Amino acid sequence: MNPRLTHFAINTDDVDHTQAFYRSVFGWQFRDYGPPGFVQILDETGTEPIGAIQQRRELVDNAQTCGFECTFGVDDVDAVRERILAAGGRILLEKSTIAQVGHLLAFEDPGGNPVLAMQYDSAAE
């Protein structure tokens, strides 16, 4: 097992305003990607995605997700699910597939922090 931080997302109520803020502060570049309310943050060359700004959502019932949301790449999301439960975590979003990206699972650690695990698979459908 070699989990690695592979993606982060900044949750916000106003994607355009947050995008303008980080463009001013860090000089980040962006491109629209995926569903409405989601933009990719690009590296310093403006070509490689390093993260995203996304419309705020609720991973935990009745609690808007605030701050940065981190996704860890894993080799086997099903095995990670079992380890989460055995260690006292809670599943927030059962395994779902994002076509041509992979299989995603959201969970809450014992401290109440939402975390995501992604088994990357470009052939996923």
C-alpha cells in the first residue's frame, strides 16, 4: 500500500470569486473542466492540473464542506474501505465510478475530517 496525495479541491460558494482570489494571490491559471461549478487549477506552465476549485457540497449530512478537500490515490479502493471501517472511520460516499478517471470513495476519519480515496483507472466506465 502506497497512498499518495493526488488531488486537492477548494470548496466555495462562489467559484468565480475564489478563482479570481487565487489568481491574484498565487498567480494560478485555470480551465473549465467537468461539471458546471468546477475548474481545474493548473501548474506554473498552465498545462498540468494540480487541483480544483469546486462548488461547495455536503459530504457529511447537513454540513457544507469547507476548506481544502484532499484525495489520496490508492491501489485498491475496496480494500481501503474495509480498513477505514475497521479503524473506526465512516463511509460518506460509497464507491462510485468517474468514467476514464477511476473509482472514488469518500470517508470521514475519527476526527470528523472528510477524505477521499481514488483508485485511478483510465478504462473505468
